[in-house]
Amino acid sequence: MNSHASALGNDVRARNHPAWWAFLVHRLSGIALAIFLPLHFFALGQALEGAAKLEVFLRWTDQPLFHFGVWGLVVLLAAHLAGGLRLLALEFLPWREWHKTLAAIAAGFTLAAGIAIALAL
Amino acid sequence: MSGNLSVRVWRGRADGAFQSFEVPRYASQSVLDVVTHIQRKLDATLAYRYACRVGMCGSCAMTVNGVARWTCRTHVDKVAADGRLEIAPLHHLPVIRDLVADMREFFDKWARARGSFRGTKTRHDGFAAVSPASRKRRAIEAGIECIGCGVCYSACDTVAWNPDYLGPAALQRAWTLVNDVRDTANPERLRAVAGDGGCGACHTHLSCTERCPKQLSPTAGIAGLKRAVTMAALRGTL
């Protein structure tokens, strides 16, 4: 008998289908956006302490790494928005076999938003 | 078609291990054929479960190369292109021995979801007239062919994450009864599927819909229950 027993639970082989990947992107983008929120409120808080302080902060963020971060944030927002609309369409509109189409549309929207912001930056 | 299949089969209980076998490969060979060959020719102590062999009874479901499937109608050619098979019992259920999962929890949850019909008529009453074209009857039609194989339950991650979760099959069964105009247990049924382990716990991974061997969409039923529970809560009838 082989000794390499594996746990009897689902692994990537069981989860490898479009809807599960869509779930994962939605969940991870949501967590990442939640982690970003304190930073966002910190930046807004600077504005409350006067224009000069906000200006210092904004100048400090005007560097390539932050621009890349902004691009990432928009992509996360686009992914989370599209994923959320996908779920609402699935659960509230009459049921049809379109969940893979919806996942593809959500992925396409995220990609388009990512390219548009990258070109605008 | 010739040569051998390299087959790893789960032996023992949950703390068991895989055992390797070499099985001759044939044309049109099902995974159940492979398991049967091992039990009849190589190791008579192998425990597994099957009955009809034609996709009706739902008793032969196992995990094949990591994916829950009905083994009687899963061709080896479809799942073992490289000549390798890994066969384990269904996930998320206690293992009795080898490839036999204990289905009690699975069916107990059907009962907890109020999955049995409760009508008011007797044998002396006439038949209920239900139009096959009605919206409710068509909703039933979409979910009624479940054979209770447990593939959706094994494929569902929410079942593993939330042990109270009733699971796709039980909830789909509840949905078919919610749409049954003859049934009288619905306020109670909606309460049964509205709790922490009910339809609201579904994360819409759609693994049940992806893996159902009968191509049913339990997610559709669960989404319907979510809407029905929400409406009942708004009306104050939950």
C-alpha cells in the first residue's frame, strides 16, 4: 500500500471550472478592496487637516509605483463590480444556462477597464 | 484499445491511503468496470457500492481523478487520457470503508429541508389539475430528475465549510415542493431552508450545477429559494 495518503477533500481538480474561478476573483477582489479602504480614509482625512497637508500627501503619491497601484485598484473595483452584477443577474433574473457567458462578460469588462485605465494613466 | 491502466484506489476509512493496481484497458470501459475488475480479479476485499449500472439508481458515485462523478456512466477514455485513474469515495461524507461513503447525513438533510410531500387529498379525491405549461410546474420539471447520487454534495465546498449546510440536492428538492401547488407544508419548509444552513449559505460556486451527472441546476433551485425566503420575510410569513 502506498504511504502518500491525501486528505479526502476537494482540491483544484474539483474546483477547476469558470464559476469557481469567478467566485475566487470576486472574493479576493473584495478582500483587497476592504484592505485598501483604511488607506483611502487616511487620504481623505488629510484633506480635513488643510489643503497644504493634502497637497504634500498627494505629491508623495505622485510616483510610478502609486500609479500602478491606482491601476490595480481600478481593476479590482471593475472585477468586483462585474462579479457582483453577475451574481445579481444569476439569482434575480429568470434562470437560464448562461453562467459561463456571464463569467466571460465579467472577465471581459474587467479586462477592458484595465486596458482603458492603463492607456489613460 | 490495449495496455494497462494505472489505478490508485482509496483503501480504509478517512485515515486510509491509496493502493495501486494495474488494470487491463478495454474499449468503452467505464470507471465502474475498472473498480469491478479490481474487486473480482485482484482484491476481493475492496468495498464499493453500485446497483443499476445504467445511471438510474445513483449509488455508484465516487471521486474520480479529484472530481465527483457517477462511475457507471463515466468512460475511462473521458477521464484518464494519460492512462491514470485515482478513485476515492465521495467527499464530505464519512467513509465506511474503501469507496463506500456513508450517505445518512446526505439524506437526513433532505428530511431537515422538509423534502417530503404533504398534501391534503385522500385516495377518494380526484386528481389535482396542474398544467404542464405552468411556471411552477416547469420549475419542478427542472429539478425533479435528481437521482440522489450525492455528486453535488461532494462537489460543493460550502458543505465542507459549513457542516450545517443542507446542500444542493436537499435544497433543490425543497424548491420542487415549494412549487408544488398541492403541497401544504410550505411556511414550515421555507423556515427550514432559511436558517444558517439553508439557501442563504450558498456561495454560488455552481460546482453542483457543473458536476450534476443529470445536468440539473441545483443553483437555480437555491436561487429560487433565496427569492421565496426573501419575499416571505418581507410579507412577514416566515
